[in-house]
Amino acid sequence: MHDFIMAEDSELWDVLCDGPFIPTKTSGDPVVTVPKTRKEFNDVYRKAIEKNFRAKKILVCGIGPDEYNRISACQSAKEIWEALQTSHKGITQVKQSKTDMLTTEYELFKMKDDESIQDMHTRFTSIINELHSMGEIITRNKFVRKILSVLPVPGKAK
């Protein structure tokens, strides 16, 4: 998503990082800074404000219904981006934990005493397939070497 937004317009990335542009003015005694009214916007302000709406549109169009429910209350593109990062950080952490668990299963894999070769192969293939779905690829050579290392040697006691 980051690359898509950067390709679209680098100023949109600024909106995600810094928040929306809000034109302000000073008024009163004591002097305070307040947002300008829409009537006080000039073309430069309107274009700067429009960046937030464009960034929000890109983010919303790029997500599914479940993610939309997480960000529907967000007012700015920055809030949407932060909510998406937070939810995906959790997803990434869960994915990494599952990958670590599967990698350990792979490394410690052994054929069970009462297991047929077919059942052992099916169980092992399941681990390999899950690792693959998590983005971890086990090469065919490693796969075969691991299988061969766990097979019982004929005539040798366990």
C-alpha cells in the first residue's frame, strides 16, 4: 500500500505521516490560533485539504469489509493508516509465532513408533504445506533429506 500511495503522490504520504492540513488563523485577545472557516479557504488550502480525502479514498478502496469496520470511525487518513498498522502488527505477530512453531515442528520432526510411512509422510507434508502458506519455503532437497533422516533403517533397532 505504501508504494501505491507514493506512486500516486508523495504528498499523500505526508498526509498519512503528519495528518491532514488544517488552515488556521489567529484572533482574539489574548491571541489564539483557530481553524479557518471553509469560506476563508483559498485554492491552495483547498488542494492541501483535498490530499487527506484522496489518501482516505485510496486506503478505503484497498481494504476489505472486515478492515473497513475497524477504520470506519477514523476521521483522517493518518488515523486510518495507524489503525491498519496496529491491526496488521497483531496479525504479523501471530503469523510469526505460528511460523516459529511450525519451524520447530519441522526441525524436531520424527517418525512415531506406531506410524506407517504413509501416515508419517502425510503429517510431514502438512507441516511443509502450512510453512509454505506462511511464506516459508522448504526446498525439495531439504524436504527429501529430512524425510530420509527420519525413516527407520531396516534391521536396526529403534
